[in-house]
Amino acid sequence: MRLSASKGVVRGSTVILQGGVSFPDGTEVLVTPLTPPPGSPAAVLAAMQQAPHLDSETLDEWERLIEEGKRRVSFGKRE
């Protein structure tokens, strides 16, 4: 038996395969989501690997807050 991958979309609880692909009733298949569900570990990792999508005003505010929150480093008295 030749193994092949087919793309599809879930509608309700049914996977609709693209390109008119069909399998005989009873065929065992493995379905792997291409987009991880929101909040899943895979989705969190994917989000962490992407650049943040911030407008310039929000980015300016973040930078201002970061600067405002910085504290001087003190290593004790110098002799």
C-alpha cells in the first residue's frame, strides 16, 4: 500500500480532503493539525519565535516604561 499525505479542512467533526481525494470506508488515517490550537504548548512556542506585532506608539510606550523601570546598579562602597 502506498502512503501519501493529503490536506484537508475540518467542517463540524468531519475532515474534508482537498483535491477530491477519498479513501475507502474503514481506512485508518492519522490527522495532524497544521496550526496548533490557541494556548497549546506548540502555539506558545510558535508565538515566541515570531517578531512582536506592535504599532510604533505601543513600542514607544514599552521603551519608555523599560527606561523608567531601570535602576542604578550598586556594588557597595568603593575604597
